Amino acid sequence: MTQQDDFKKALGNYPTGVTVVTTFDKENNPVGLTVNSFASVSLDPLLILWSIDKRAKSLSDFTYSKKFAVNILASDQDKLCFLFSSKEIDRFGQCEWKRSDDDLPILENVASVLECEKVQEIEAGDHIILIGQVYKVVNTDKAPLLYHKRNVGRIPKTFYQII
């Protein structure tokens, strides 16, 4: 095994949430992709980050756009995870979504949505890190979809609450 293989194995064993990041392209068509490289950065101001592969077809759409939405998928939305990670061209034609008041494509029935203004792009290896300032948050009581060891699923019932 190479060090890169060991790295992938180590990070694949680290569970993350699953999001679909969305925006509109120059022609006002909705664009989105599945992202698990998502993290909180700051509470004051509210900042988040996510990264996109430099080879991604939608890279120019996200670097062009001044805002984006992070749709945190609910535990029953594994099909959306796979749809937005596929080569499918008409992803939005195969799911329920709406245009937000702030003119962003928002997926229906997700656990949470963060609408963000892009404040910074950072080149990092084979990815671009996008930092967004969150200006609107919508939460539901739905459990999130998780990614672990190349699988998606729900929080197990043996999950313990920290007091």
C-alpha cells in the first residue's frame, strides 16, 4: 500500500455528514454536487468551508457564483447523495427542489440548509477550498445522512449522547 492509500483508508474511517452544494450557473441553470468535505470554520462571523476537485465539471460554476447553498442531507436521502455524485446531466430534473428567496437552488426535505455568500477561494493541492459566510440557516428535526467507509447511512441506535 502507498501512503496515499493509507491516507484514503484513514480518512474513509472518519465518519462525515453528506451535503449537496448548489448554485446557479451563468445561464441560470441549477448546479449541484455531493460534498462530504464540509466543515464549520467560525461562529463570529458564521463561516463554513467545503472543497471541490479542480477537475470537477462544475468548478467554473462555483468559482463564478458569488453565493451557494449547503443542503445537509437527511438520513433517508441516500438517493440524492448518489444522484448528485453521478455523471447524470439533469440531476435537478430527478429531484424536488425550489428557488429560495435569495435565488439559490434548495433541495426539498433536507435536514438543514445553509445559504452562503462566498468570501474566499483557496487553492490547495488538487482542490479549491471555498469559504462561505452563512447568512441564512433553516433546520428541521431530521437526522443527517452519514458517510463512512464508502457507505452512506443513518446514525446507529447505539450512538451515545454526550452530557
